[in-house]
Amino acid sequence: MTSRPADSPGHEPPIRARLIEAAARLLAEQGPGALTTRRLAAEVGTSTMVVYTHFGGKQQLLTAVAREGFTRLAAHLAEVAPTDDPVIDLGNLALAYRANALANPHLYAVMFSALTGGREPSANAEIPEARRSFDAIVAATRRAIESGRFRPADPTLVATQLWSALHGFVMLELAGRFVPSMHADPEHVFTTLLVTMALGLAEDPTSITRPSGPEGSG
């Protein structure tokens, strides 16, 4: 069977992008054991040689999955335009964070585990896209503290706490844990969570309002 060129305009995404997407889906749906070069090649309809040509081996493939996931996250965060209110900015970054996870569920579900690929956590520093995403949250947190909106604290520590809460929420949402029987609308739970976190950090709790943005409007 003749295959059409993957890089041709108007056709499927380039083969490398398709391999990354397929790898993320296999990891998310079936676990690390399902990710072999033979299986991945079959999923995309190519040869194992193509996989090795683009990635060299499984570790390089896992790194590529992590980098793509964090690249998309960083792009979503970069779309948030700063305002005069750093707390609103943090809220909008959180909304963009969730939007990225919902738009890229397979990548988001595995990019943190793919980040290390079985190595020590110190390997995280090798992914600049991950650092860029975190730095955006740290910068907004620092502005909130320096402006007096948040109580004095270490911006990196506070940003780490915020990231932990965001990650925990979206992982639960992607896993389908917010079911109708719980009477829990994910968007409502998320925006309420943001307000609760901001209230806990605020120097003046009466200054905290509901965050605005695509996921929190209406």
C-alpha cells in the first residue's frame, strides 16, 4: 500500500509529531510496558527504523514526549497577558494551565513521568520547557507578594504549592473523577479552588475576587 507523504501540506502532521502523540496515548492508556518501537511504529503505520531515525531510542522518545508536553503548556501560559492585578494574572495562568491539560490529555497525563524516563528526579533540569512553565508561575507569584496582595513568603515555595494543587486537580479531572453523582462541576470546583488558595495567601482577604478568563467566565 502506498502511503501519502506525512509532511505534505493539507495532509497528516509530520511523522515525528504523530509518533510523539501515539507514544503519549500508549503511555497514558496502557502504561510504559505498551511503549515499544514495534508497537509505536504499528500505531502510526511506519517502520521501526523511522522511530529510531527520529529518536534514537526509547529514552530519547520519552524526553521528546516530555518536551512536547511542556512546550504546549508553556505556549498556553505565554498567551496570558499580564494585567495590573498579579492575583488575577495567577488565576488566569491557572485557567490556561487547565485548558492546556484538557486540550492535550494524553500528553499531560504522561509528561511528568516521561520527564525522568525512570532516571533520578534531578533529570528534570534537562527539560528547559518545564523550567519555563514553572518560572511563569513563580514570576506571577512574586509579583503578588511584592505588591502586597499576598503575605510575605518565598515565591518559589508558594508557586510550588500552587502548581501541586493545579496538577492534582487536572489529573483528577482527566481521570474522570468529577462525575455527575458527586454534584461536582469541574469548572466550578476549579475556580472555587483558585479562590480558596488566593484567600489563604492574601494579605487582605477582602481583595480577592473570582478569576476571569475563558474557563472562568460566565
